[in-house]
Amino acid sequence: MIYVVSGPSGCGKSTLIKNLLSRLPGLQFSVSHTTRPRRPNEINGRDYYFVSREKFQEMKEAGAFLEWAVVHNEFYGTSWDEIKQKGNRGDLVLDIDVQGAKQVKKKLEKAVFVFVVPPSYPELEKRLRQRKTDSPEAIALRLKNARREIMEAEIFDYLVINGELEKALDELKSIILSHRCLFKERQKEFKEVLRSFKSWP
Ligand code: ADP
Ligand code: 5GP
């Protein structure tokens, strides 16, 4: 299953996803392509594939992206390669913006959409400032975009309010676990159980 996680920049998506990946076996992260500069703590190929605008444009024109968008003046996109390679091996989580989530909704038959919000606007502002990765201008732009994004939250299936981190993590984990338990997602395992029942004298 593909899990699309969106929400205003600074609400805690990366923190939640990073923690979840270490706690939930069988879940992988879809690494996006971006033209934005790498932050000091980021690793190419782990956090993003950092590419030039020219390379991004080339890939866009070649139809290499499932979805792409301009976010805070930079290009971001999810490549089909990433989806095909990792999607075959289990559950995949995408950390993308609302514009991207809408494109995925149109293009993929099956995906689960999760919106993450901070408990309040001042808390979002505080988190962006404390993260110390963006200039005051970049923070102002992210806050402006947050107001627009939050108005579109209702297109999503689930809402996670990231106040207390552990609670939000439990909620996100529960969303994924409950989808794994859907009858139609467990046909293979159920067949095994059935086989045992049928073969027992
Ligand atoms: P996003 O990926 O949505 O842009 P981050 O995961 O980078 O957001 O989080 C932004 C900042 O907020 C980081 O400094 C992170 O440590 C902090 N943060 C994330 N979740 C919480 C939380 N539940 N409570 C307090 N701070 C948080
Ligand atoms: P950041 O620069 O803080 O890592 O991410 C900024 C925003 O870009 C976040 O809202 C994040 O979800 C979004 N984003 C990251 N990767 C992608 C992507 O591949 N596609 C789209 N549409 N948005 C992305």
C-alpha cells in the first residue's frame, strides 16, 4: 500500500516518518527528487535525490515523475522508478505536499492519504524557528503556504494532530496497521490459514 503523508512544512512529517520507519518493519520511504539545496544533516539518496533544475526539467519532460510540484519556490517530485522499485517490496510512505497528493489521488487506484497538522499556528511558527534550517524569509513563505494548505485538508482520509509526538506516532502507526489487517489485503495469509483448515482431517 502507498501512504501519502502531507501537511504544512514544520508540522513534523519528517520526524514522524523517521521514527515510524524504525518502529514498523515492512515500511519504506519514497525518496523524492528536489532542486532545493541540501541541509547539513541530509544525505543524498537517503533524504532526497538532490538534482539541478536542468536535470529535474529533463526528468519532468521524459515523464519520469508520478507527481511533481513547485513548493516554496523549488521543484519536488516522486519518480516512477522509486515507486516501482520500492513499492514491490511492501508498504511505501510518501512525504509530499498537497498539490502532489492531489495528483497521486488522480493517478493511483489505491493509496491512503494522511494529513498531519500542528496543534496550532504559533506552535508551527515555533517549530520552524527552532529547527534552524530556514531563513526568516523562507519561514515566512512556509507559514504563508501553511495557511493555504490547511484549507485543503478535507480531501485526505486521515488526520493526525502532531501535538505530543508519541501520541501522533501511535496514530500514524495505527492507520498503517489497520490497513494491513483489511481482509482484501490479507488474501495470501488467509489462504494459508484456509489450507491448514482444509488439510486437517
Ligand atoms: P516537516 O518534515 O513537517 O517539515 P520536521 O519533522 O522537520 O517537519 O519538524 C519540524 C521541527 O519540529 C523539528 O525541529 C522537529 O524536531 C520538531 N517537532 C516535530 N514533531 C514535534 C512534536 N510533536 N513536538 C515538538 N516538536 C516537534
Ligand atoms: P522540505 O524542503 O521541508 O524538505 O519540504 C518542503 C515540502 O515539500 C514539504 O511539504 C514536503 O512534503 C514537500 N515535498 C517533499 N518531497 C516532495 C515530492 O516529491 N513531491 C511533492 N509534491 N512535494 C514534496
